[in-house]
Amino acid sequence: MSHAIVVNNLYRYFGPLKAVDGINFEVPHGSVCGFVGANGAGKTTTMRVLATLDYPTMGTAEICGINVVNHPAKVRSLIGWMPDHFGNYEHMTVLEYLDFYARALGYSGKERQMRIQEVMEFADLIPLADRLSNKLSKGMTQRLCLGRSLIHDPQVLIMDEPAAGLDPKARVELKHLIRILAEEGKTIFISSHILSELGEMCDSLLFINNGRIVHHGDAESLRQGTDSLGGYFFDVQVLGNPQAVSDWAVTNPYAEFIESRKQGGRLRIDSLENASRVLNSMVKDGLQVVEFHKEQRNLEDAFIDMLDKVNTPPAMPKQP
């Protein structure tokens, strides 16, 4: 079986709203797929269908070859679901919380103790064993949610915005845990707004907009590509006043100033052929250029550009 997740012609309507509008995609076994989209684009709805928590209006979704609607119990035994928000219980410690879910999943005796111990060690929850589960920091809470989703050793992890609201240290820790799970061969389907982190850990990225898939590919191809107008980004640093870069770019037809940086700025140049012209012109005009290099597109640029492409209406045909 080559794919852990297969979605075919999937629709989900809420009255007149098309939350998911005929999407198709596949995620191979043992890979990490990042699911990217603006708020309301259809990410959580798609994930809830995959997690057997919602029904599609039309179409099919399969986990490891099993239909999520026809055999939800089998699917739940194969997936770990990590929602963006989850409930916990007052007066229940971290250890009691995990023990409760281990019992609910059918574990008993020494096997239950072993699974809880393994999960707590992996998610670094042992120091928190006696802490109340509803009195944890955001980062600790996310580690607990991850631990809960791993108790039954699922093949597929579905993670909805797991890094949302985490401080930098907690994000690094979560990213490290996800990498370990991927190395163990688990399939991970993860949504996030932090595209730079997704690019580091994901084998592929899936962009959704207005309920439709607009891109499915690897991060490197997006970084190496051009923007919708065929342009390239360059980092320019100068001696002296860094504002000189933006002032100069206003008068140059080949360069567009994008953003300020500490010692200069970021330019968009329409072609690589014109890059040398831009550099020569800057030097001739008296700018003391100490750094001029082509940058890879960051994933945020690629995502915004992708949305611009799909949201731009086609040009009207010219009248004869």
C-alpha cells in the first residue's frame, strides 16, 4: 500500500458554504506533509473528516486504505489526532489523564503501564506527572496532547496547528519530537501558519485556498521558483545610510524595493539578466555596495504569490 492518506473528490458543505470544494491529494507512507492555508480555507474541516469527526458531503477519504466513513473504528485505531484545542479535566494529574485514555483505548495491567511510561518519556512528561492537567503552560499542554495521541502507537498522526501559541523554545521542542516520529516511519499530516518551520520538517506542502487545493509539492521547488511576474529577490547591503537602497530603487526600472533591512534592503529584480545592470547602476550612482546576492524565496512569499495567482480573475478578451 503506497499511500497512508488518499482523498478523492472530497466536498464538505455547511449550508451554502463550501468549506471543502472537491479536493484530491495523496500522502505517502512515512512522509511528513504540511497543510497550509489561511483561516477559513478548509484545513480544519479536511482534518476533521480524516479524523472521523465529520462527514463529507460527497467524495471519499481513506487512511491506510480504509474508508473513514464506512469503517471509522478501524481508522481511529490507525490515527493519532492532535486538535488545535482539546479538553482536559479539573483535579486530574498528567499521569491520571494519560492513564484514563490508555484505559479507554483498551490497555490494561502491565501493558498499560508500559505504554504510559513510553509516551511520558518520549514527550518529556515524567517531570509533570503529578501536575494538574488543566494548570499547564501552552507548551506543556501541547506535549500532553501529543502524548495522548501516541498512546496506541498510531501509524498516522493528524496535527492541527500544534505550534500555535507556543514560545520559541516550545516550538523547537515540538519540532524535534515530530522529526523523531518521522524517522520512526510514522506518516504526519500537519497544519501550521509558521511556514518556515514546515519547510524544515516536511517532505511536501499542500496549499488550500477557499476549499480548493492550489499547490502540492516540495518546499525546495517553491523556494527556487520565481514569483508570479517572473522576478527574483536580492539582498543588498551598503555602507552608510541603508535608506539609500530604497531611494535609489525608486528611479530604477529594473528593481522594485520590497523591504528594509539593517544595512540596506531587499529588491525584486525582474530577470537575472537585469541583475548585473542593477548592480552596475548602483555602483555608478555612488552606492557603496558590500553585499549583493540572490535569495531563495521564503515560503511566506511563495504562499502569498500562490494566492495572488488563484485569486486574480482572468483577463477579459479584447473586443474585435
